Amino acid sequence: MKVPHSLENVDRDVVVRTFEYDDGSTIAVDFGTSAADISVDVVGSTAIIVADGEQFEFELPPEATAVSARNGVLTIDE
């Protein structure tokens, strides 16, 4: 699964990693400890993230089956 372009260019110190497994892949986006209380909403194919008072929107990859956020880390699973 390919990382959405808008997540690659976030203006913060965000770490984006992709993990490939035999049965799928996961994109993990770590917004850091200052954004421990992030929230995510999915509207259609658009994910809306609120982290540390900032809002980010991006189109989910077509392969995405689940999106979640916990402890400052957003995960997109295939």
C-alpha cells in the first residue's frame, strides 16, 4: 500500500513508516508525544485527522480496510 502524498508532506515532525506482511500492509504515522490525543474520522474515502489542534485531510489508499488512532499513532491497514 502506498503512503498518501499529503501524509508525506506534513509540516510537523511526523514519522511515516510502511510495514509489509504476507497478508497485507500497514502504514503507521507517528505524530509524536505532543499529539497523544489524536482523533480520526473517515468520510467516504477521506480521512480527517485532528492532532495537537491541527487538522489534516487526505484520501485513503484504495486498499485501506481499517483506520485507527491510538497514543499519537495513526494506522492504516490493508
